[in-house]
Amino acid sequence: MEHVVRLEQVSSKSLAVVRRRAAAWELSKIVPDACGIVWNVGRSQRVAGAGRHVAVYLDDQINLEVGVEVSAPFAGHGEVIGSATPPGLTATTTHYGPYHRLHEAHGAIRQWCGSNGYRPAGPSWEIYGHWKDEWNNDPAQIVTNVFYLLVADGSSS
């Protein structure tokens, strides 16, 4: 699949998350499990405005925050804490397809950055589309938006 990468100035989005560290091969289990933990806390605490699931990759060691968008800062409950996506200039693309191919979207953004005078300036994150029943039969329709916070080459981060 071809990924069209574009620049986008984004605002910070409030999140309710759990923090995890994972090896790449563990992500397919850790991300859904963590989303479930956060979703259950959000439901039990009656958190208003819970939205799409999100995974924020904090560094190259795969320290991450996994959770859900919320409409206001989340005070925390147990291991679920408040966080936010960073604001700023991003390179972003929309990935259509199964999650195990998300690495293609990340690769497309990194390649685009190298060709266009940008480099990652910190976290990257994935925002997962609300699950639709038809995706069970056609995973090529699954929608995930991928973002990388950027700095122009030659700038200090």
C-alpha cells in the first residue's frame, strides 16, 4: 500500500493511558490489553468523552503510553494516568490495513522525513479508528492514523 505523507500542525489531545515497555513482537498483545484496561477504568469512572484508542511511542526503546482520547484532562485512577499527545508540527499518514503492517506507515514517514529535510523530534503515535464489524471480514479497511513530531534538519530539538 502507498502511504501519502503530509505535514500537519496538531494540537495536544488529552489522554487516559497506562505506561508499558514492550519488545516489538509483544505489541500485538500489549496494546490491545492496555486499551482494555483503560477502557474499563474509563467506563467504571464514567469518564466523559472517551474516544479512539491511542498508542504513544515515547522513545526507540518502545516505552509507550496506551489508552484512549478523552475530552478533558484525566486525573488518574490506579495505574491509569492522564497524559496528552504533544502539540506541534507532525508528519502524518493514514494506514489502511491490518495492524501487523503498521510498520509500513512508520517506514513511509521516516523515508519522507529524510527526503524532505525533517527528522523526528520525539514521540510518534498511532490513533486507531473505532472498530467496525466489517473489518473482521476485510482487514484492509482498518484505519489507523500515524503521527511523528518533527523538527527541521539543522534545528536543535
